[in-house]
Amino acid sequence: MDYKKIGFKAGLEIHQQLDTHKLFCNCESMITDDIDYSFERFLRPTQSELGDVDKAAIAEAKKNRFFHYTASNRSTCLVEADEEPPHNVNSEAVNICLTVAVLTNARIVDEIHFMRKIVIDGSNTGGFQRTGLVAVDGKIDDVGIQTIALEEDAARKLGEKGKIVHYGLDRLGIPLIEIATEPSIKNPLHARNVAERIGMLLQATGKVKRGLGTIRQDLNISIKNGARVEIKGIQSLSSISRVSEKEVYRQLGLIKIKETLNSRIKKTDLKNIDIVDLTNLLRKSKSNIVQQQLKNKGCAVGFRLPGFNGLLKQKDTRLGKEFAVHAKIASGIGGIIHSDELPGYGITNEETQKIHKTLGTKKHDAFILALGKKDVVIKALQAVIERAKTSFDGVPNEVRRALPDDTTEYMRPMPGAARMYPETDVPPTRVTNDKIEIIKKNLPELPDEKYKRFIKQYQLNNEQTKQILSSGYSDDFEKIVKQHPSLKNVIIRTFLNTFSELEKENLDVSVLEEKTLLNVFSRLSQGKFSKEGIPDLLRYIIKNPEVDVDTAIKQIGLTATGIDEIQRIIKKIVKERRDFVEQRGIDALGPLMGIIMKELRGKADGKVISEILRKEIEKKLYI
């Protein structure tokens, strides 16, 4: 893909939790499942200081949702519940943002003024998020930093059922630094590299949280003849380039659909679309989906969609799926059916042709079908009609969310200037020259300097160094290696490989504190267990954080096995499989090693086991 030719432009917004107490109170910044109290809220959009109402807030309000909040006294107070004004801003959080501003050569503001950003999706109990501009016009490598801001994190969404959305307040108010780049990122790989560099810079401060959910990356992408699209919630570095690539293909597909539509129909052809009742036509259908809805006193309705035949189910641009998301947001409907996927869902070709005939479709026309309660399906189809009309614009200017497969789906319209208004409960924070001088005298080691030092001091390659520096564990790594230099290779494998394997199991390695890791490698050096047992030991500690290392070793049976017992077990297994040993000779080593390690993994060093097994096999072969 020639990204320059298609006019690719992208900018990043990095949101990183700071490792301090909350932004506007002294509550601890911790995630907990403890529940001490709960309450409910219904949020409404408010006007900006100019009397305008943000269109994204209006779209959210139309969902008519109710919000249920649960909270713990350990991590919340009346500030999170919006029952008490915010306290003084967290000065440590301000200093961390100022440190990043200095490291990026940004222009720091004279006073930090907090604003209210209207958010009524329930993630903020007051209906707004507080955010303060700290610095502008910075730079990291070849990409400009537009803004550095300090803001409060949102509440943690626990789930939703019907019109009720459940949130936990533990995350609400945790300080976030937001770094927004200029839209000068040239391609998907460049986007990943810039995000990695910003991540390493943040970790260099030693004042940011680490682990799952502590950093979130948003991406703004546009291409020639398209529009800016904001993609929220990209969770990992590796996903940034893949999300970018798939979004480019999606936008190219939308532009092609626009061109096809313009060659087939006029925009006015979508002006007066009639929604038709198809219930009687499908009453005898053998489709389970149809019959389930009709038995529940639902109905079947649909409409002709001029010009869209063959455009709703393309490889990179699933416009039918896009319509379904808009329908669900507007009405709560489970899904819609379109003609490009029929026959299907138990709806026969004959029934499909009857629908075409009833709706009066022509050569290039498609149709949309919805099943359910009448008020729901009408709302759903009206939302689809509105989204279909925007297909003439190609790429809509909107906010989307990143999905686990690195595709995206529609969230809401792009917010405008009406989203912001001044925060009157938080006084401005003056940034003096003296404060900036103190920051400059206490700057952390720069990532580039640390990068070169790690390669030289610990004989790491480039990729290993990048991984350790961006993981947030570089300080822990150094302390542990200094105390146990003979275990350096094991420590490297643990930080680079074992941690990533545990994260793939959705385990939060951030609960492994420095003290715990020091104890793990201390016990390993004392021979209390073998290095093969490290993954099992760490996995157990993550799941049971209240258990100390020595207890964990005993509870999962990793206590080191004596040499006599190892020899006994190996002799027994070789004797039981004597015919196999005689048949395979020394090649029996590998298969037998696997059997023995199942019994001794974590209890004895693999190298020791391999040496004893080799001697035992040779003894049997050359008796």
C-alpha cells in the first residue's frame, strides 16, 4: 500500500494513568471489586457557555439509559459520587505532566485551567470529565506534540442489561496524562513506532501505572477524499498498525461505495423511503428467527434501498454490519437482515424474491428487513435510512471503537466545540518559573540514554531493550539483576516471555510488585525450586496476591526435589519403558524428558534432569 499516494494522515492520543492518588481527592487510585454502597443516576445533556448542545451528547441522550454505580470506601468518596465539590488538584500529577512537557520541549502554559467536557454515557457521575491543558507545541522524534493535558479517568463499565448500564467508581478520578500528536504520522508502522516512543518516555518518569487497562491509545485517521475518523480504545502497541491498516481499507471501500452509488442513483432517491409491513408475507416462513419474533407478537418490516445491491457485504467494508450497529444504538434491536445475505437465516430464495416484489426493488436495489416489536423496528430502520444517506459522503466524520479483531465499529458522532465549558469549582494552577526549574533539575534518565546503557550493560539486543523499557519494569529488572547477576538470562526470559504469556491468559502482571519478584528470584537462587517453575509460581501469585512466595511454592508443590529422589524417579521411568529405550536408543531422551518433566517441572532444574536421564539411558544401552 502506497500510503503517501492515498493521502494517509494520522494522529495519536495517548492516555496513561499516573501512579498517584486521585486527581481531585486523596482516595487511593486502585481497582477493587469491593462494594460498600451503590446509587443510580439519569444524565441529560447541558448547554455550552454559548448556549449550544453537543451533537454527540444529544445522540447519547436519545438512548434514554439509566446508570447504576457501585463503589468501595477504599477507593471513592463523595467527590466521585458528585455529591461534594472537587478538592485541590493533585500537585504530584501536575508535576508529572510538567516533567513530560519538559522532556518533549513543549511550551508550558502560565496557568492550568480545568474545563468540563460533556460526557453523558454514564462514565462520569456528574455528566462531564474534567481536563486541564498543561503544554502545547512539543516534539518527539519527527512528530509534533499538539497538546499535553491532565484529566480524570472515567468510571469502569461493568456491563449493561437493557436500558440499565452498570459502572464501578474505583477508576473514576484516577489522574491521566493525555498526549495528542499532530496529524503528521505517515503510515501504520510509523503510528506504532510513535506510540512506542511516547510509551517509553512516560515509563521513564517512573510515575505511571503499568498493567492491563492503565494505558489507552486513540487514533485519528484520514485519507484523500475521506474524513477524519477517531478510533478509541486501542489496547496494545501491536494493534495500532493493524487497526490503522484495516481502517484504511474500510475507508477506501466506503469511497468506492460512494462512487458506485453516484453512478447508479441520485441522493434525492433516498429522500422519501417507505417502511412496509411484511408480517403477512413471512407469517408461514420456516425461519426460526422469523417465527420466534412473530410468536412474541412482533412484526416484520422492511424498505427498499435504491442503488445498494451488492454493496452491503463487501470484504473490507461491511456496510450491512455498519447499518446494524446504528440500528442497535438507536433502538436496542438485536440485529437487522439485508438482501445481500439472503437467502439465509432460514429465509428461502422464494421468500426473498417475494420481498423484492412487494417492495418494488429494481436492478441495483437492495432491501433491509427488521423483526421485533413495532416501535423498536421502526426506530431501527429509521436509523439505517439516515446512515444510508451518509453513504453519498463516503467516509462519515465519526468516533469508532476498536474491536478485539482490530476492526472498528461506530460509537457516536464526532463531538464539537459545544462539548466544553469552564470548570468553576477548580481554581487555576499557577506554573511558576521556579517550579519549572525544579522540574528540570530532577529529570529522569532519558529513554535514548537508558536504551544505550541497557544494551551495553546487560548485553541485550535492540528488541529486548525496547520491550523492557516500554513494559514499565526496567527499574525492577535492574534491581533484580544486580542482586542475582548469575540469573540474568532467566530474569530476561521472565520479563520478556513469561510476562507476555501470562498477559495472554488475561492475568494482570502489574500485581507482581518489586518485593515479590525479588523474593521469587531469591528463592530460585537458594535452590528452593527450579527455573521451570517460574510461570506456575507467578500465575499462582497473581491469582492469590495475599499469599507470600514461600507459601505459594509449598501450595503448588514446587519445593525442590533432592538428587536421590530425582535419580529414583528417572530410573523408575527408564525401567518401565526399557523396550522403548532399546528400540530408540539415545533418541529416547526427548520423549522421556517430556514424561519426567510432567512429574518434576518446577521441582528440579531441567539441565540436571537431562544429564541424569542421559547417563541412565546410556547405562541401559551399554550394559
